[in-house]
Amino acid sequence: MWYRFGIATFLAISLLIFVGVSGSLVAVFVAGLSELFLRLEQPLSLIAVMVSLIATFLSLITLSFFEFFHHNVTLRQFRKQQDRINDWMRVFSAVLLFGEKPPEKVDAFAAFALLELSEGLDDAASLVLTHLYEHYGFLAKDLIQLGQRIPIDKRARILGQLSLIRHPRSLTSLRLELKRPEASLRSAAFQALARVYSREGMPADQVRDVFLPLIEDKTFGQGLIEEALVVLGENAGPLLFALLEKDDPHLIKLALTVIERSKFQDWAAWCLPWLESPSAELRASALRALAKLQIVPFEASASIEAALNDAEWFVRAQAANASVSVMTTSMDAALLKALADQNWWVRHNAAKSLKDRGAYARELLNWAALNHEDRYGRDMAEQVLASPV
């Protein structure tokens, strides 16, 4: 019953009490300096001071009581709401795990339960919750509110909900949100759009047509775009291929970085043309992607071996990492030679690759720790062999 007053009521009461406390203190101070106070006899002066101090003390006690009361009511209400959400989560978990029939009627707390359960589930499981979210009318309510004038924080919260539920019906509204003047809302809509398009079965060509203009316009930061492309998963394939065909080193590097983070080995062949790029950064990005994918097409073996002699040290370092997946006998000799490189990272990566390439290469590393012609090469081989990783 008391909670019906709301937080605003308690804050208003607290403000009034604070004003009362401040007024009492000011009254004591003013009275202490006034001529009337000085003319009063000593007992009356003491009574006036005591009354003022008692009023101040009672005001402080009352303020503390209301703050404590407000905190307890708010905490109790929060726990009650969380219990309701947990109850609905158990209901919907039974629907997912045991195929139980969903309830006919739900309340607002069911929406929060559906959203919490949707996070982290695969497409097949989350699709069930997505349909329930739509069936109970929560999705329609979110989309209607986005079309109205609502506070920024509420709009951002709805965009977060659409990002979790990932329903295709929200695509039109999300694309409209990309045109809003607030940068935070545009970023939230962009992330939600990527999550919706990441669903299995979404048309990959449509993903390319929607995101390519947004990337080329440079409306969003590089980091946000990269995260969105990673979220798109396998559906980003045609988009990444289109970026690699652009005559823009920044877009090409973006695509290679996403390929590196994606772990889709089918995209390894897309990195090969950039092993011979005039740009050292693109050569290094292509090599790093192949190293992370842990697969190197056979036709790239010679290029990676040649990259161990590149003019730039960071290209040589990435070539040493990528060489783990190159299954040619000449690569072992090239890595032994790289142990004498002037750069510490190149020597370290070369030794690590020899350690990880197999039994024969590991024997070569043992030999290098004792007999390599370069003192730094011997030290690096010994250090990597002693490392537990």
C-alpha cells in the first residue's frame, strides 16, 4: 500500500524535511545574532535554543526514518518483482526443455523473463521465445512505443529488448531509428539490427544491401561496425566479400579483421590475394586471419614462406604465426632461419611455430637451442621449450 505513493512522493517528503532542517539551523543562527534574542533573560534564551535544537534533531530523525523506509519499500518491491520474473522463467524453461504448453495469459513480468531467457540461446531455442514474445503482444507494444515520442532512456531500453528478442518484424522500426539525431540511439539500433540479421535463415544478400551503405557512409565508428559484423556471423559472408572488392584499404582491413575473428574456415581463401598486397598492414592482416583460422590453403604456402623475409617486422611476425598450418618441409628450414631475426617477436613466433608444428619440427627446435648459429636464436629456442604453453 505504501509503495503507491511512489519514489517521487518519498523524495518530495525528504526534500521538505531537508528544508525544515535547514530552516531550523538558519533560525538558530539568526536568533543568536538578533537584538531581541540578546535582550531576553537567560532562561528564555536557553529555552529558545533548546526548542530550535530539538526541532532540528526531530527533523533529522524523521528524515532518516523516511530514507530507511523508502529504501526498504523499494528493496522489497524489487525482490517481489524479481521473484515474479524468476517464476515466469521457470514456466518458460519448462516450455523449452519439456515441451509444456505455454500459459494462455501472462503479465508484464513475463516479458522480462522471455528477454532474459533469450540471451545466449541458439537460434532454434530462442525462436520459440521470440514467437511467444510476439504472441503475448509484447513485440507490438515495443514497436508502437518506438513510433511515439518517448524519453531517450525508455527508447534505449526498448532497443535493447529488440536486440535480445531478435524478431524480424522489428527491422523496419530499427532502420528508422538509425536516422535519429542521438548518437547513442543510432548505435543501439545498429547493434540491434545486426543481431536480428544474425538469425539463421535471414537472407545474406539483404544483409549486404542493408549494411554496406551504412559502412560506406562512415556514420558509425570502426569498432562498432566490426562488432556488428562479427555478430552477423555466417550471414556476413556476402557483405565481407563486397568489402574486399572495394578499393579502400580501411574497408579491406575491416573485412580481414572480421574474418580473423569469425573462425569460419571457408573464408580463408578470401585472404590469399592480400598476401601480395603493396600495403604492409593488409599483408599482416591477411596473415593474421590465416593464423587465427588455423588453416592455410596449399597455394598460399610459398607466399607465407616469402613473408618471413618481408621488410616489415610485423609482417614477418604474422607470417611466423601462420606458418604453423603450412605443411611443407621447406617451412621448417625457413623458421630455423627466422630464429636469427633482429626482432624479438619474429624470433618468438618462429620458435613457437616450430614447437607446435609436430614432432620433427620440435626436434629441430631442440637442436636449435644447443647449436643454432645465432646466440639470440639459441636463447629463444630454449625459452620457448621451457614454457608450459
